[in-house]
Amino acid sequence: MNPLLEIAEVSVGQHYYWELGGYELHGQVLITSWVVLAIIATLSLLGNRDLKPTPDGFQNFTELVTEFIRDLAKTQIGEEDYLKWYLF
């Protein structure tokens, strides 16, 4: 069998569940969430460590992403309410 097809195979019903403090946690979701959180935190720290009044390079990209999310929240939630949900 082609190795790429084996990687893409989905196993229905086989999931990792962990018991923690009386709660059942879905392992794949927890691991994926922590990996994404680590990537976002790393990119945020790298993009904001040497701030300049006129952004260039990676700082320019992080400001673009920040403004995109702000504008998206403003159009979806509304001008008067978006600041409650969009804190930065």
C-alpha cells in the first residue's frame, strides 16, 4: 500500500482520552490546542521583542494580523460591542 494513503487513513472511534481530576479529556484536542498556543505565543514574542515606531519585517506582519482580527471583530460584532471581546 502507498505510504501516503496510510498516513491519510482515518481511524473512526480510536481516540486518546485522559482522566484528570475527575474529568475526561480528549487527548488529540488537548495536544493540538497546546501546540497551536505555543506557536502563537512564540510568534507573538518574536514579532514584538524589538518594537519600532515605523514597523518593518516581522513586526509589520504581526501588526497586519492584529489589525485584520480587529477589523473582522468590528464587522462581525459591531462598532459598539467589539471592544468587549477584542481586548488588544
